[in-house]
Amino acid sequence: MGLTAPDEAGCPAGEDGWQGAALDTAHLRLRPLVESDSAEVCRLLNDWEVVRSTSNLPFPYRPADADAFVATAKAEMAGGRAVVCAIEERVGGALVGCVGATLGGDSAEIGYWIARRAWGRGYATEAVRRCLRLLFVNFRQSLVWASVMPDNPASRRVMDKAGMSFHQRRPTVLPARGVTADLDFLIIDRPGWEAHRAARPTLLVAAAALVDRDGRVLLCRRPAGKAMAGQWEFPGGKLHPGETPEAALERELAEELGIDVTAACLAPLAFASHDYDSFHLLMPLFACRRWRGLPEPREGQQLAWVRPPRLADYVMPPADLPLVAILRDWL
């Protein structure tokens, strides 16, 4: 039997730049700004507690300012001079801020703002990390820098957690204030970003698609207080040291749902390998049609039996989404 020659074009290297496809993180969705965002942008930024720690935003913040911001963002992106992303919550879809960068050759200045109601949830760090990946991978930047006011320790912590390090402090004109202030400048170059990413852990998780006699699949909604609260997922959990995925599922399904499952009833179906920026997730998905007991929520989660065509209607963690298509085809 002859061998088929590989495609000479090879595997595509990935998207250059950003064409506007939604970028999902654990809790957020980054997307382009549109004209209909102006009213909400104005409402969120007409807040001195948000604006006072920025150098370019005026106050009071008026509808005309929001209209100009959105229009400028679109024009700068179209001209390849900037990347500007609206930040939405994946659960509910509320606009909670913006993150982006001004591009200049092989370096970029990154910045963000987050609405006050969304402070303290880790959104800024999550958005900045995803934006850095976009800049270094899609835009092939060699260096990214940011400026932070010395009296804004929260923003400094965001940049620190994203791997950026202090470079210098220097007086800088704040255009929206008409004054000069000392700003701290932080930088991260490509080798530093790659080293920071290499240090992130790999998380091993096992999940099960429990399928009942009617062909419905069980989804569990993560309760308040947990990471990715409000999102729906396949039941399962982290592997303990030395534990196999099958053994982890036997334990997790008993703890979460009060059902008994044996390894013989677990059929490997697919796996997810997903970059969450702060960690990398590896998750095998097993199909299971037989178990003992009636699934019931034992950890505050909500349960739903869902027919395969409706699975896409549920907000799920980004790692789970490719598995939904595979599961639908299998069923």
C-alpha cells in the first residue's frame, strides 16, 4: 500500500494579527468594540475612582468621549496601529472594561481599565495575560511595556502577576490632566514572557459525559464562590498524585453526585488541551452510560440533563467547548 504525500503547505502557523474572533478566558470574553458599546462605556468610565488611576481618560467622562473612544479604537485597529478589546463576562455578557495595546514596530504599550463593580475578581490580570499572548504570538512583538502610577498598587500587582518587571520611574505628561506626574514603567520581552509561561503548572482533570437512556447528557453548574462560577461543565475533577483518570472519576462522581461508577463503565472519548494563561489544562473526557444510584447535587451545584443539540446553549469553560462538538457527533 502506497503512502500519501503530506500537504506541502504544511500545518498553518496560526493567525497573524487579530481579525476580531472572540478570545475566551476562564471568566471573560475579549472582543472588538462596537458602536453600541458607547453608552455603557460612558456609564462605566464616568467614575472618578476608575479614571483617576489612568493617564489618558478625561473626567467627567461624557457621551462624546465614549463615541470618540470607540471610533478611534476601530480606526486604529483597522490601520494596524492598535489592538483594543472590550472585556465581557462570559456569564451574563456584561461589559466590564477594556484591554489593549498601541503597536509600534516590534514593541507595544499595553493598558486596561476595569469597571469598579468588577474589581477584586482577578479580571484585570486575566485580560492582561490574554492580551500579552495575543501580542507575542499573533503580532510577534519583541517587547511590551506599561506605565503605572506609583500610588496605584493594584495595577502594579496586575502587571507583576503577568510577568512584567520594573524598568524605571520618570516624569510623564498626563494628556487628560494637563499635568506632569512620575510614572513607573514596567516591561516584559519575549524571552521573559516565554519563561513566565514555561513556569505555569499543568493541571490534570478527568471529566465524564454521563448519558441517560434518553440520550441526554448531564451538566453541572459551578456554584458561587468557585472559579468559573455560573458556568456549566461535565462532572469530574482534579487528579490526586498517583491517581489514574478512571480512579479520579470514580472518586469525584461519588463525592459530587453520590453515584457509583467503575472503570469498566468509562469509555475514553476525547481530551482537551487548553491554555488558560495562568495554567495549562489537560482533561480526558470519558463517556459513561451505566452507573449505580441517582445523580444528585452534593456540593452546591445545579444539575441539568441536556439533549445533545442544546449543549451549545449553555455557557461552559473554554476547555469544554471543543468536546461538545465531539460528543454531539458521537451521540
